[in-house]
Amino acid sequence: MTALPLDPTDTRRWAWLPPIGTPAYYTLLAAVGMLLLGPLGGVAASYMNFSLGFYVGGQVLAGILGSVITLGYGPAGRHGANYMQTTAASVAGMMAMSTLLQARVWMGLPPVPTWQLVVYMLCIGMLGAGVGMLYTPILVERMKLTYPSGLAVANILRALTDPELLRRSVTRLFGGMAAGIGGGVAAAKVAALGAIEMSLSTFGAGLIVGARITIPAITSGLLFWALTPTFVSIGWLNAGEPFRKIAFLIALGMILGAAIIDIGLILWQAQRRLRGLDPSTEQGAGSETTGPRHSVPRLLAWVGAWALAVVFCGQAFFGVPTLLMLLALGLVAIFVMVNGISVGISDSNPISSAFVVGVIVFALTGLKDPALGLMAATVLLVATSVGCDMQQDRSTGWRLGSNRALQFRFQVGGILVGALLAVGIANLFMAAYPILRLDQTVMSADQQPAQWSSAMTYKFVGVLRGLSEPNPHQTVAIVLGIAFGFGVELLRKLIKRSARYQAFVARGRAGFATDFAVDALVLPSPYAFSFGGFVNLPTSLWFGAGGVISSLINTFAKRSKEDEALPSDMSATSLVGGGLIAGDALAALGLGVVGLLSLL
């Protein structure tokens, strides 16, 4: 390999690599992300959706593989790896939406031209990317939400592109990855581990966020589980149904209620700054790299143009009424924020829950046609998925100092490829496994396929078929959650902003312990408390265990000299947690590739 006659600003290690910032450099990143890493992640996500009904996000997986491609650039390659994982995650996320095509088949809807489905998905994805980016200054930079997978990717990219950081973190990072791979495969193949819903990625997310977030998840999970008989007795659940069938509505309401407080405060502070009454500014994690400037007016124009395109396609292709499409767009504006907060707190994006709530709202307007409900709710599902991915990716870019406008452009490129592949991967799986075309909502328990449960599709079709018989208690559950979230968050703000309380907390151990008790037990954040309503109890327990162990280690273990030399957000527990998430994603990729190869 010939040596490079490098100038001091050129960090390339190998002569064949195109210089950073050149068209060839960005072409390399886009080609690898869109045509290699993205489809690999999409195969894994689609396989998991068809077989299980949930999927592991593609950010961490793409971050690992992308950093290998940019290794020759040294520490400066972290930005390229971040752009690459952004576009790859977009491809994978759009491919995961193939479950919507399966829902059409289950419902017996007539086939429509493939190009119409692709264009519709593309327009919704572009809208979701714009809305997601609009909210990043609030969620990522002002609220400073953790976004566990975003932090994991940032740590991985920093470690794999910087030899010194890699030396200090290699044991924890790669040890966690090895455990995550083994645990991910074992959970899918060992019945006993599947029965307890072992998830090392969920445990790893708990390690990253700590006990103040995860103890409320345990508490809420146990509370909802204990309330199951009550829900059955008042008719909110049928005997034998899981508590989360109604609890997720309460949980979504909690996030929405708390968000009303936080968004109101942000708007109040913004108008004070505009009037010159509050000159304070938010400091980012680091200055951005040079490149195109981010423009809010251009972004707003982007959102407006794609919103019009979505409405037009919904009407022209599927006959969805204008008012229903506008209502779907309004829900997108709400749930990209609400679900984004959930992702930022717990790494959980309850997109299927948002879909169900959307259908419930449509039913309240008098909608009875399941076909129209599916196509309108598709707007909410795809836009919320893409928008929250944008926030997760931007949390990584914000930590690394990557250029915001460039990162957005790479996501847009991934959406374009992902929309094309989403329809193709759905047809491929359903052609190879005809059982995926059978409507499981009309099957008896002994007829349900063991390998292809398609739980997400089952939920979609079930709620759409219930449009003719809306349940009033679902609305009550959402309102109850909003009231709880609003009240608790209001009390938290009043207490936490008190100067006397802040002085008490800063004085010593008694103040620290009191503050911990307030956050974890007495007045937990509604964002954290909602987690137990979205998932089964074992998942809450895995998440909670990770957080408790992390807080115990970080509180009582002495930091080594190597730990002190690492960036503040690269703690030992966050590195192990990120490794577990990455390993679980690699296991999902392996299972997905094996499943795809078996089709050939």
C-alpha cells in the first residue's frame, strides 16, 4: 500500500480512499449505506417483524459495520460512519414497514399497483424525516434525552475510529457485543429463555439510562399486572388478555400529558428569548463539522410539500377522504414528539401503539371502513417510525458534532431506497412462506403458526376490524393517562425548580437519596413510568435490572484511571450496555440472513 503525501489536515491512512468532503467520499458512504448495510439491516428487521412482531433498530448494527468502512480515515472517519449508519438505518426502518403489506393481504384487500404503494410509502417517509428533524432541537439539544441506542452508536464510532479510545474501551464494548450475540441467538432458539422473554438489548438499554429511569418501569409493569383482574371486571379486558392491550393507551396518555407541560415551558422560554428577556443559549455537545447550513425555513417548506404529497397520494391512489388524511397528519405532529420522548428515555418506540390510537381516533370521527383506516393509519405508522429514527440518529450526530444538514440528506437517501425495497421484501417473504398470507386473527389457538406469529400485523388487523364496534373505554384510558402524566409532571417541575429543594439535594447524601427516591419511587417521570404499559412484565424487569445494576456500579465502584480518561458519556456500564444492544442486533441480522437464504 503506497503511503500518502498527506497535508496535516488529511487523516487518510490508505491511498485508495477518496479525500473527506469530496463527491467521491460521499458517493462511497451513500453506496455502502444504501446498497449494503441498509438492506442487511432491513432483512433482519423484516424477518423479526414477520416471525415475532417487533424488530431491533438498525442504528447500532449499521454503526458497527459503517465504522469498519471508514476505519482508514482515523478519528475523522466517525462522521462518515455516522452518515452511513443514518442512511442504512433509514433503509432498514422502511423495510420493516413491510408488515403493512401483509396487513392488506390478511384483510383481503384488492391488489394495487406496486408503484402506488412505493410512492405512498416514499412520501410518508420524507414527511416523517422532516418532522423528526424539526423536533430534534427540542428533544436532543434542549431536553437532552439519552436515546440509548444513539449513545451506543456514538460510543462505538468514537471507539472504533480512535485507537486510544479503542484501547481503553475494547474489553467492555466487545465483551458486551459477544454476550449480546450469544444471548440474542439463545433467546430465539432456546424455549426456556424465550419463555422468560430474555432480551439483552433491553438489559443493555437499562445499563445506559440507570435506575432513576428503570425502577419506574418495574413499578408500572407490576402495577398494570396487578390491575389486570380489575381491568377484566370493569370490561376493559377479556379474561386471558394481556394487560398491555389496554395499558398501552394509558401509557401513551401519560407521555402526552407530561409533554404538554414540557412543550409549554419550551414555547414560553422561546418567546422570552425572542423578546430579549432570556438571553441564555443552549450549548451543544460539540461544534458541528463544516458543511451545508441547516435552514429551518427550508425544513418547514420540506414538511409542507411532502404533507401535500401525502394527502394527494392518499386520495388519488386509495380514495382516503381529505379530512381523514388531514387528521392523520395532525396525529403525526403529535406522535413523532410523543414517541420520540419514549425513544429518548427508554429506547422503546411504540409505533404499533400509535397506529392503534390513530385508528381509535378515526373511529371517533365515524370511520367504519377498515381499508380506509389502514391507509390513513399507515401515514402515522411510517412517519412516526422514520421521525423517531431521525431523532435517534441526530442524537448520535449531536454527540459527535456531525453536520446536521448532511445527516438529514443521508437519511432522505435511505428512505428512497427503503421505500423501493419494503414492497419487494414483503412479496419475497410471503411468496416463500404462504402461511404469512393467512389471516391469523380468524384462526383458533391451535391453528396459530409457531414460527411466524406476526404479532404487529395481528394487532393492526384486529383493531381495524373493530372499527364497526368502537370501545368507549379506550378513550377513557387515554384521558386517564393524560391526566396522570400532566399532574405528576407539573408536581415534579414545581418541586425540582424550587431553590430550597435544589440546595437541599446539593448538600450531601441525604439530599441525593431524597432526590433519587422522588425520581424512582415517589414522583417518577411519566415518560419512564409509561414503559411498563407498552411491554410485557418480563421486559420491564429486564430493563429495570439493567438500570439498577448500572446505578449500583456507578455509585459504589471507584473509577479507574482509564475510566477518567474516557469522555463523560462513555462510562463502563454504557459501553457494556451499548455492546449488548449491538450484539443483539448482530444476532438478529444473522437470523434474518439465514431465514432469507432458506428462501433461495
